[in-house]
Amino acid sequence: MIQFVIYGAPPILLNSRMHHMKAHRLKKKWYIWVGIALIGQIPKRPHSRARVIYTRYCGYIRPDGDGLVSSFKWVQDGIVLAGVLANDRTDNIHAEYRWFPASAKDKKITVEIIPVDHRLHPSDP
């Protein structure tokens, strides 16, 4: 199992109205932070299938489901770019998204990656 914590929280992208250049810079920062958090945990070959648990500790108002999922887009892409996962298709990743309230000073995300050598879903061949 691979685990990491990043202090701070990525933006909820669905309703974001940030300038595209600001979004580009922020996305690159999240890729770097994910890569740094994974130092020493990157496998020799990327895992083809995994269960991934994303947890967001941020704010006191629960984001809606789509917003919570979108907030981990850059994190998930960073995990693939780092070489931990082969890709981020839904056939290959079973993702779970969690949220817990937290003050601004305690804002963070945690990620657990559990490689799976067999079927992710009962309907898989």
C-alpha cells in the first residue's frame, strides 16, 4: 500500500472561475507536490489496477459529490505522471472519495493506493 499526505487542498474545479493561466500554474504545482509526496514509494512498474482512497480535510461545508471528485483531478493525474498507476481509467481504478471538516490551518488531503491484482468489480472478466 502507498500512502501520502499533502497539507493544503486543491481547488474544487467544477465551479471554478480562475483564469486559465492561474489554473495551469496551480495544476503544475499539484503535480510536483504529489511527486514529492511519493518519493521512495514509486514502484518499478506502474500498477495496472488499484483501489484509491482520496480524503479531503477542508472547510466546514461538505462539497457535493461532483465537486469532491473534481478536487482530486490534479492529484490523480499526478499519481499517474509519477509512475505509480499505469493510467486513471475507471476500468483500472476503483476510487473512493471522503471528506471531513477541518479548519484552515488543518487543511490537508490524504491518499491511499492499494494495488489490486484481481478484478476491481464483480462484472470484470
